[in-house]
Amino acid sequence: MLPIENAGVVAVEERAHVAYLLTRYPHELSLREAEDLANWFDRVATPADILVLAQDPTIAPHYRAFRAAHYGVSGPRRIGRVLVVLGTVAAVAGALSLMAP
């Protein structure tokens, strides 16, 4: 694990690498690089990182295309999350109805 004092430098370097990959999206990326991008957005990126990328005029079109292709409205991840939320709501409603007199 990296020391805390290096965390900001590493984050800036990672964001720069992601920005570079996004400028090559979609035609010049290998499957591995596209997976690395998806992993970074899923597990590493902070809202501030995403904001910086989305506001950069040279990267923003590539970022929007990547997000639309990998995180669209009907993507499997989003559908899975909706199902989990709906299941949780149904379970809580069921439990509350069982507890009612």
C-alpha cells in the first residue's frame, strides 16, 4: 500500500492515464484497456475525478461515448442494481406488514 503522502500524486497520474485512454476510445483501445477503464470507473474513480474528466473539452466527448456504451440506462449493472433495490423494498414492506396488528 502506498503512503498517504503519495496518494494525491498517484491519483493525478492515474487520471492522466485514464484521460489518455479515453482520447483513444473507441477505435484505438484494446479490450484490456477498455476493461481497465471500466474497472477504474467502477472501483477507483472519485466523483472529483469524474468531474475533471467530464469538464475537459478534449476528453468529454470520448468520456460520454464510453459511459453511454458501458453504463447505459439498460445496462446489466444498472438492471441488477434496480432489482436489488426493488427486492430490498419488497422485503422491508413484507416484514412491516407481518409486524402490523
